[in-house]
Amino acid sequence: MDLTPEASEQPIPLSRGLEIRRAKEERNRNLAPSPQFISDQNLRQILEESVTTKVLDKVSRLETTINRVLEHIQEVQLGEAENSALRVTTDASASDIALAHVSLHPDDYYKHTTTQLAEQLNIKIYDMKKMIRQSEIKQNPRFHREVITGKKSHCHKYSDEALNYLKDYLRNGSYIVPDSRKI
């Protein structure tokens, strides 16, 4: 098994970091001269060979993320900004955290059933289902997930982002609930 970062385009899970580090240390022990004889020039050369641009990009991105979070916390303390320093997203490329892989349990992200959405939007379930079909949010994993609950049964679950999207969808008149069906 190849443990080098170049072997995969995917980020290295933090849990494998120790394993990779030990393998590199073992390899370096076998290849490198004793540390007491390494000159500054040799050390620079070794670092240039072993630290890839991918690693440098990740370190730079992590540094930027930390600085952004610290600035935002200071702004919140001074009352200059709202208090949401990080956002949660299922899109890994748009995440605010540079190196960590954060996994949310699907039940924590997709909290709402169709009935719960209808109740929160104060509309009947018929209109909720019709609005979901019309808005096509079932095709977007940011909004919807189908949960299998048995051999032949399933349940549709929706995220908070879906709830906000549907609120805006109703507010801007994209779906109009007839007065006779309003709750």
C-alpha cells in the first residue's frame, strides 16, 4: 500500500496521519544520514524534495482559514458581525475547514420530513408535495435524501437549507397556495 500523498487525489484522513508519518520516518531513517551531519543546505534540499505543492497549498489554506475565523471572532466580540463563523456544507470543495474531514450523520443534516416541512410552512401536505416536485429539490443532495426504512419502504428527509429554500420559494410567489387550502 502506497502511503504517499501523491498516490491519491483525495485528502489524507487525519486518522491515517500517524501511520503515514511513521512510514516516512522509517524510510528516512534508512535513507538519510544521521541528523547531526545534515547541513542547512542539505536540509533545505530534503524539504524541497519532500514537501509537495499540494502540502504547501493545504498549509496555506489552513492558515487562511484560521486567520478568517480569528478575525470573525474578533468582529463578533466587537459587535461588527453576526455570530456564524463557519458554515456547514455537503460540498467538500466549498468547506471552510481546510484539512479536517467533518462527517455529519445524515439525521443531523436532513432533519425534516415532508410533513414537518408542511407544518413549518403552514401549508397542507398536498401542496408541500406539489411544491417539492415543482421546485425539483429532490434532485439536489444539499436539500434532499431518501432514507430506506425497510425492504420496500423509504422516507424522504430534507435539510434546513431545503426549508429555507422552500420558504423563499413561497415568499417570492414561485408557488401559490390557493386560499381554500391554506391552514
